[in-house]
Amino acid sequence: MSSGSMPRPVRFETWRLVAVYIVVALAFTGLLFRLINLQVIEGAAWSISAVDNYTNQVSIPAPRGIIYDRNGYILARNLASYNVVITPADLPDDDSDIQRIYRELSELIDTPVGGPVTDESLAEAKLFAACVPGPGIGQLVALQDTLAPYSPVKVKCNVAEEIARVVEEKSVDWPGVTVEIDPIRDYPTSSLTSSLVGFLGPIPASLEEELRAQGFIPNRDKIGYSGVEASLQDVLAGRNGQRVVQIDVAGQELRNLEPPIPTVPGNNVYLTIDTRLQAAAEASLVQEINFWNTYFGTIRISSGVVIAMNPKTGEILAMVSYPSYENNRFARIIPAYYYEQLSQDPRNPLLNNAISAEFPPGSVFKLSTATGAINEGVVELTDIIDAPGQLLLCEKFNPNDVCTDFNTRPFVDHIFEKKPEGFGQIDFLRCIAYSSNVCFYKLGGGYEDEIVQGLGIERLGEYARALGYDQESGIELLGEANGLIPSPQWKRINTGENWSTGDTYIASVGQGYVLATPLQILMSGATVANSGKLMQPTIVRDITDGDGKSVDTWFNPEDFTVTNFETPGSYQISPFTPNLKWDVTVTPMIKGYSCEGGYCSLTEDLKIIKPESVAAVRAGTRMAVTDPLFGTLYDVFNEFPIAVAGKTGTAEYCDDVARAANQCDFGKWPTHSWTLAYAPYEDPEIIVAAFAYHGGEGASVAAPIVARVIEAYFELKAIDISQGSPGLGQ
């Protein structure tokens, strides 16, 4: 064999082997790094994920607390709502048996079986929420079967109890079909107490994260939207229970992984109101409104408020805001059409106008002016004040302004049209009893040499706030308005004008820029009736647990927190304890002002309201009932068997509604009707404030309402005493 036919030796190149080693090393390094990353660095996270794959947390809803009135009458409770549900995994294997169940169930619950299950029908079914009519039974079950076959799907909600019983009886023949019970809120007194009790609604998106952290489940649990349901949400809601269970890949529960956490039922709330008196107050208000609307042949009085309170304890015995709404219509869902109808109503039926609406108080505000004038020495009890039918005021925006025909205008008394000469020479008590505007113009702003230095707007504001105006009361309800007591600074900021003497005159009789809520007006009268002591208004009488035991509870009105221990700024609401806000005859609340030449400057002094000053104002309110000549409440309460005292008010206004009706003619503005009265005079146990929107004269419209409510109170009290029950007697 020649040398040319010999095979050539293969030359081994080491770099190829090195390359292979490098690739293998890198591969093993990558695998090792990945292994370390999965098992060491991210091991805990993957372990949690693995546990999550077979773990499910089941939330068990807690029953909401019941709301009662002071006598134990139910105002809000939980009722059973029966839903027919189907669990896809529990249905028979034979499709013909499934279709038979669908057909028989369809006839019973009046829900269509539905056509063939297709991709299009399933896509359409996804657009509907539970309990909304639309898809057939077959589509609902098929959709649930693709999502969670071991979870039930609602095919009919809120069925009658009789139908629910039939479904339970048929459960043997209808495997997979059962009845699910959901609690729904029921309000036996409905619109009578809806402004106080409120209603529930779904968890809004803005609160979803916060409430999830507290154990609530969106799209299932509901929270309070208004009234006590909202303000005492933490008290009523309770705490949901929880089960941690193991599930398989299809979602079927296998076993509990942890001991179940039981639910904590919500506490029960007893309100201070008496449903009987609440009904009497509403009936009195509606009766008066209907009478005058029939008399005038048009809807003149459109809304009103009645509040009754025990001035010695602060308990609200009745609080009517008319018109109201049917909170039972919000029990399952909030109907969009009904909610829109209510929200667009200019009378604001969704609001509790007793605390949320601000109106000019008119002459009931004169209690503040009278208290300040007598306490500051502007007038003495024996002084005689000239009260003509009208007076001419030189209106000054600065003390040095010169009087001319251009800045001189008349200020008339309410009696001017009937008695142009006015009341004539009257004393301080008759200023209150007759509600003389001219007298209070002079007390508030002074007049020439007769009253050189009136009370002035600065000092008037101090006394008004001491009686409860210009601030929230702190009652356990959301949406309370502040009201307004104007000042020269406020006017310059909001109108760009200086304060004038005319502004002081008008403010002294509760007109102009002065605004107040009906509750603030009630508080001002309660302070006078209770000889200077203003008790904290409250609607909560007790909070109890499931065993009926009182739960120590404190309420902080600044942030609406409820705790079982006292915090700064809070007051006890359970067990019921009367809470004194302040005693104007003891606590120095009145800032001192030095007034001279039309100017008032703040001093460092703080003063009380002297007991004799409050007693003088009380005497004036009593004379409004006893004086047969011009006492504003004489005709209403003269023959009343119990001594009554009070104050009427007729307040001019011009709001959007009046402007739209072309009613704002200068000098002929429409008027609201007010009356405030308490009894018995010597030791008052009830005070009532009534308001009628566009009602006219307070003595004619609001006063009869107050009289009927006070009469009902003492009749109910007598009934309770005769039957040996506490009721209103306690």
C-alpha cells in the first residue's frame, strides 16, 4: 500500500474541549443560581403562592345590630331574604335530568330556562349582575361552571318564603338546587323615622381598600349611608367571621386548615326618640301644612321640621323632617330612578333638614339679642322703650358718616300694617312677649339718644354662640350644618362691603345674613328654658350587646369615632348619661368688648351670663303666653292646662326657589314660620321647635303645631304613668 493511501492523523484542538466545559459550567451555574433563587431567595414567596393555590378564606357575614326607640319599638331590623341557588358541580351527570330540573324550577320561580348554551349566550350572561333578570337558568349555571363549579350561583333572588319551602322540599329530586338566606334591612317605621335611622348601601370604591382591611367584603356587605346607620356604623356592623379552608383545583372545600373565627354580632342601639311622639309630631306638621295649602288653594308650604327635646337631659324625643323618603325601598338595591327623583327635589327629602338645612331664624333669634342686651346693661327691666310702628334709621357704614335723605330708611315693626302707631311705650319683658321689631332694633343697634350704645354685632355674636348658634351641636348624626352669625370681617371678605348700622338692626331680629338650623334654634330655647344650662343634644339612649347588657360607649363628634373608653372631646352615650355642654351662668364664655362712639374693641375679659339675666328672658317668654293684649302665644296657649312659655318667629327669605317663583319683591318677601315653646314653665321637661317653609306668620302656622306636640307629650306621659311603664315619664 502506498503511503498516499494511509489515513491522516486527527489533530485534537483543546479549545473545543474548553468551550464545551465552559458551556457546561455556565449551564450548571445558571441552574444552580436558579435553584438558589427559587428555594432560598424567593422560597418564602413561592411557598406562600403554593399555599394560596389550595387555600381559601371564607368570610362569614356578621348580623347587624337592631335599632330601637326608647321604649323598645323596632326601627331597624334584619329579615331573611330567600335566594334560589344552583351549584353546578352537584347537578346530575345526565343532561336530560339537568334539563328536567331546569324546567320544573323555571315554572316555580318564573325564570326562563334559556336557549342553547353558546359562546355568545355566555358572553351576554357575563354582562348581568346577580339577581338581575336577563339570562336564563342554563346560561347562569353554565357560566358558573366555567368559573367555580363548586360555588353556588343565584338564579332567583328574594323569592317568597312559600317558594323557598317548596325548593327545600324538592331538594332530594333536584340535586344541586338549594335555598340561600341573605339578611336584608327592614325598617318598620319607614318614612316616619328615615331621616333619623337612614339606610344601607353598597361599599363605595373610595372606601373599598379601607373596609377590606377591616374584614368587609365589597359587593356583599353594606354600610350605612345616612342617619344612625351611618354615624354609628362601627357600633352596628359587628365583625365578620372567617374560615380558612383547603380546596382542590375545582374549588371544592376539603377541610378547615385553621380553627374558624366566629362572627361578632353588631351591638343594638336604643334611640331617645319616642315613636308615638314622633308620629304625633309628623301628623301635626302635615295636618297644618295641608290645612293652609287647602286654604290658599296652592302648594304654599312645601316642607317643615319639628323637634322635641328634654331640655334637662338633652334627649331628642322627636325629630321630624318633612318630606321624608321610604328607606325600605333601599333595602336590597338603591333604585336609580327613585334616588334621582329624591336628589332633584328642591325640598331635599334625602337630607335631615332639622340639622342640615340653614334658614333665617327670624324673631326666635331675639332670645339671643334679649339675653345680651339685659346682661350688658343696654337696658334694664324697669326701662321703658318707645316702640312706634316704624322708625327712621340713618344707616352708617362708618361712625362719622353724615345723615342725609339718601342713607335714611324706615325700619318697620311686624304690627305696622295692623297698627301703624306700633306698640307704644313698653318695657323689656313686653319687647319679648310682643316680639317688637322696633324694640329689638334699638336694643341691638342703639337709637339716637334713647339707647346711645346698642349691643352691637360683635357682642350679639358672643351671646348667640353662648346659646348654641354658629357651631355644630355634636349630635350623633352626619351632615350637621354650622349656621352663620355674621361679623364685619365676614361681610368684608364675602361681599366686599363695610358693616352698617342697618346690618346690625336686621341681625338683631334674626334676619339678613343670620342663618341657623332648627336644632340650633331649639338649643337656644333650651338654654333659656333650663336657666342657662345647655345639655348635649343626643339621640342615643343606650347601646347593648346580644345579651342585653349596656356597653360603655363614648362618642367623639369631631371625627365621629365611637370607643369603649373616654377620649378628649368625647362624651358618654351608653349607658345614657346627661352631658352638660356648658352653663352660661357659671362658665365665662362671653368675650368682653369696650364699645364707644360706634366702635367696639375686644378686651381680655371673659364674663358669664348672670342668672338674673336668663331669668328675665324666661319671664319674657312666659309673658308671650300670659299677656292678653299682644302676647304672641296667648291665643294658642292661654287655656292650656300646663304653664307654657315660648317665642314665635316670622322670617323673611329670598332663596333660589322664591326667586324662580318671582316672590322676592322688596318689602314683600315670603316668610318662614317658626315657634319655640317649653313646658312646664317652672320646671321644663319638654321643649319643641316647629318650622314651616313659606309658612307665613309663626303664631298662626308653627305655634299650633307646637301646641299639639306638647299636648301629645303630656297625654303620652299620663298613659305611661297609669300603665306603670317608664316611657316618657323617665
